[in-house]
Amino acid sequence: MNFRAIGAVIGFLLIFCGVAMSLGIPFSLYYKSGDAYALGSTAAGSFLAGTLLYSTFRKHRHDMKLREGVFVVAIGWIILATIGAIPFLLVGVIDNFTDAFFEMISGFTTTSATTLDSIEALPHGLLFWRSIAHWIGGMGMIVLSLAILPMLGIGGMQMYHAEVPGPTPDKLSPRIKQTAALLWTVYAVISGVLTLLLVLGGMNLFDSLCHTFGTMGTGGCSTRDAGLAYYNSEYMNIVVTLFMIIAGMNIAVQYRILRGEVSLLWTGSEIRFYFGMLLLVSIIVVLYRSVTGTGITGTMISDSVFHVVSIATTSAFVNSDFSAWGSMMVFVFFMLMFTGACAGSTSGAMKSIRVLVLFKASFAELKRLVHPRAVIPVRVNKRALPPDVIGRIFAFFMVYLASFVAASFIMMLLGLTMYDAFGAVAAMLGNIGLGFAGDGISSEYGHIPVAGKWVLAFCMVLGRLEFFTLLLILSPTFWKK
């Protein structure tokens, strides 16, 4: 393990963390919320420490190989969440490190879980820092670093593969830095459009920025305890629904569509499955609510689609407690927590492409039982998938399921009911944050025991890094020469 190369990259990440954290200071000063010193001092400390690390080890930054890249991706999230938690402790809105760390690891992994009783009670600077962490974490701090400085050399591709969600990251140019820059440009442009639309809808600039971060990062971060329901605006619900759908698409596909390749919307296997899933589940929810409720209305349809899209894309915005719609709806939304949106998007969970391949491979196996000598390939985008790709997807599914069972068992040992444990762990592994607790839904986890919060924090990182990246560094084989 080349720790000098790792030190150079961690140094750069600390520099960037300091810069990103300082963006909340103007809002703190404008609203006179009293948290400017905490943000400023922590940002300055992070920037100086990063500068020292980077300047000391910068000559070794090109020595990074696969092992170092995987290690940086895994440990980078822990370091950033630790630094990001310090302002919460300095201001005093959170009085212990566990809760502060939980808050920030939730932000960077776009999980939107919280230990706070009231989001609106946060000072504006901290609220902005918590929100922008969703936006940064959505695409990944490492990919952002690749877009800014050509400093990672050979380690760039190793880190890109470890960081980008999904089984097959999609390069848009021969060089990783150019790919990352294109991805982030698209991400920023679409985010700017959403911010403008929210401002035009009557939301102030601060709230518009924070809700944009939560929407595009599929983190569901809101500045209001009631979420978007606070604004009671059908316009905002429709706009956010549309952009959650966009955020759930592979960002490389977004880029190509913006360049005029609109046919990708109906020719790509995964995106057809993604849209089909949203449509089918929305129809099921609308029909079920119309039968068990007061009939079909425009508001009911809009509200149903909003919640389906929110959970399927792991954004976790809510306008109402959908658990009150009936146990059937609880089951439907619980299953959506495992599906996720497209690979290469900012969403969490398993991703649509994996679910699609699992279905296709299972049906192909059934056909082989009937026709043992037949050659039945599993095709995606009209191309046959290699057996090793299918094998990795089945392995991912089994690891996901085993992690869900193991973490749920631990949470039950810590005193949670089976219902609460299943809901919390599914929410953390899928980076949704919104779990089932008691008689309803909740993204507030302040009541969880300290040990349980660390288990859930581990689940957030595990889900965000798609399991194998984090599990790999915990393997003894990883550390052998």
C-alpha cells in the first residue's frame, strides 16, 4: 500500500472539503444565524491540513494503483464525514460525535436520515452545508476531484470504477478527467435549471438551492420539517417529480440526450425498464387508492406519482405519510426501496439494470430447463452479456440480501422490533433514509441506540459504495502483497 500517494489524494479532498464548507458562510452572515465562526474555523483547518498533506506527498500522486484507489474511496467518505461533523459540535446543535457523524455521513451518502428533531431549528449555514453534502455526495467527491485537477494520474480510472454507482461506469471521453468534467457539467447545468424553476415558483433562493441539492443528489434534503408539503404548491411538486426522474437516469445518458440523442429514451434497455417500472407502480398505487379512498382526482394522481418517483429514485421526499394508505402500499414502497433507479445515476439501492438482468437471467435459466441444449443468451441493449457480468450481478444481489439480513438481525438485538429494523436497514442500504417506524414513516433516527447508529452509518457507506468497494478493504486478502 502506497500511503504517500493516498496522503496526496486525501490532502486534496480535505482542501476541497474546506472550500465546499465555506460556501455556507455567506448564508450564515446574511441570516445572522451565528454559525459562521464554526464553519469558517473548520473549513480553514480542513484547508490547511489538506494543503500540508498534498504539498508533502504531491510527488507521489501518480503512484496510485487499484489497491490505493479502492482504499481512498472507502476511507475518504469517513474522513470527510468526520470533518463535516465538527461544525455541528462547535455550534452545539448536536452534543455528541456519534449523532454529528451520522448526520454528515447521511449527507455525503445522500441518505437523508437525521438524528435531529427539527430541521428548521438548524442555523442557515449548517443547513446549507448539510444540503450541499447531498449534492456533492450524489456524484461522488472523488469524481469531482477528477474534474477539477489532473492530479491523480494512473489512479484516476481505479478510483472512478470504485466510486461511480452501477456495474459498468460509462466513459464519455478517453481520459477520465474529461469524463468527470463532462458529467459534472451536465449535473451543474440541470441543477441550475431546477433552481431557477423553483425560484420562479415562489421559493426563495436559499430554499431553492437546498431543495435542488436534495433533488439532483437524490438525497431528499429539505429545509422544512414538513418537506415540500410546507409550500402547498402543485407546481413545485410537479417540477420536483420531473427532476427526480431526470436525476434517476444515468448521467451519461443525460449528457447524450442533451446532445440530441433523444432516441436513448426508448432504445436503452435499462431506461425502458426504469420508465416502465415507474409507470406500472404509479398505476398500481393510483388504482389501489381510488378503490380504497374517494376515487381518482388530479391531486391524488400527482401525489401518488410524486411518492412513487421519490422512493424509486431513493430521493425520499414526502408530502404525506403513505403508510396510512394501507398495508398493501407499505409493501409496494418497501420493495421499491430495493430497486433504485438507473446505474450511473445519483440514486442508491440495487439499480434498475441489475434487477432487469436478474429477471432476464432467471427466465433464461427456466428456458434452459425446458431446452437443455439450447443457447439462450441474456441480452441488454441487443448485446449478449458475458457470463462473468451476470455472475457478478447475482453475487451483488446475494451480498445485498445477506447484508440486509445481518444488519437487521443486529438492530433487533439492540432492541428494535422486526418492523422497525427491516425499515431502517432497507433505508440505509438503499441510501433512502426514509424508513418505517412504529405506525408510520420516519427519517428521524435520534431514538436509535448509539451502537445502532454506527451500524446504520456503516450500512449507508456500504450501500453508497456498492458493497464490494468497502467489503474489499475489510478482506485480509486485500492487505496481502
